[in-house]
Amino acid sequence: MSEAKLSDADKTQLLTLARSTIKHKLTGEPIENGPADNERLSEPRGAFVTLHKQGQLRGCIGTFTSKQSLADTIEEMAISASQQDPRFNPVHQEELADIDIEISALTPLRPIENVSEIEVGTHGIYITRGYRSGVLLPQVATEQGWDREQFLQHTCIKAGLPPDAWQAEETKIEIFSAEVFGEKEA
């Protein structure tokens, strides 16, 4: 995977693609602005699509790895976030105008040796222990005003583990970075 950042045009295209994909799922209208021949959008890359309605979380689904292009991953995650997030009822056509879309295009997961490697606001955390796992995207810690330890604790809680489980040797901690962009900034 190249280290090239997404351009503003790439970000706009992906946001348009996500909205158009959800609209197509709800109404059957054709998808607008399909993926162009673009090396950055053709790379296999994990991504999360997050939906907000009036500032409140309305759906968020993603994948860390993908064998398909970033554009195809965005299409798949947009449908999943709008229709399959088990925490929410599916998004309805009448709501779509009130939904803001945010995309997190991810770097690959990287195991860490020491929690001091975690940079709050830069890294997301993926914690696994046994069959339990939890993830929080990089922007969550910043939005909540958490320090590194609070970020680790909340990721453990999301995994269904005790808040201090990150300190146990059998707990695996991996980090990743994300290019985070949304319709509100566009």
C-alpha cells in the first residue's frame, strides 16, 4: 500500500460515493460518481463509515483489512453502517437528508511493544483477548477528551473486558492510523 495521502478530490469522491450508495440501497436510484481510475482509490485498504444524525451516532461499520479497492470497501461499509449496525434500526429514506457521513480510511494494524507508542488523536486502538475484541477510532479519544490510559480503558470496555485488561500480558494491543474526513468539513 502506498503512503500517499488522499487528495481533497479523492475525499469528495469517496463521500459522494458513500452517500450515493446508501441512497441507491434505499431508493434504487443509480450510484453517482463511481470510482475513477485512481491509484489511491484502487488500493486494497480498510475503512470505517460512520453516520451521524443531528450530531448523534446513527451507525458505524468498518473493516481493518480488505482485498478489494478502497472505493469498493467504502460502498460495502456505507451499506453496512446504514442497514446492519446491530445497535440501530436501519436508516430510512426519509432520514437520509439529516445524515452526515464520515469516512476513516485506515492504515494496516500494527502490534505495539509499549503503550507509550500510542499517540492520542493519531492512533486508533484494537484490543483482543481470547475471543473478545474492541476497537475505537483515533478521533474518539480526541472527541471525548481522553488521555492514553482512558482511551485504553474505554477500548477494553468496548471489548467486554475489565477497564484495566490492557495491562495484562495476554491482551494484544494493535494500533492504526486513519485519514478521517466527513461531509461537515467538505
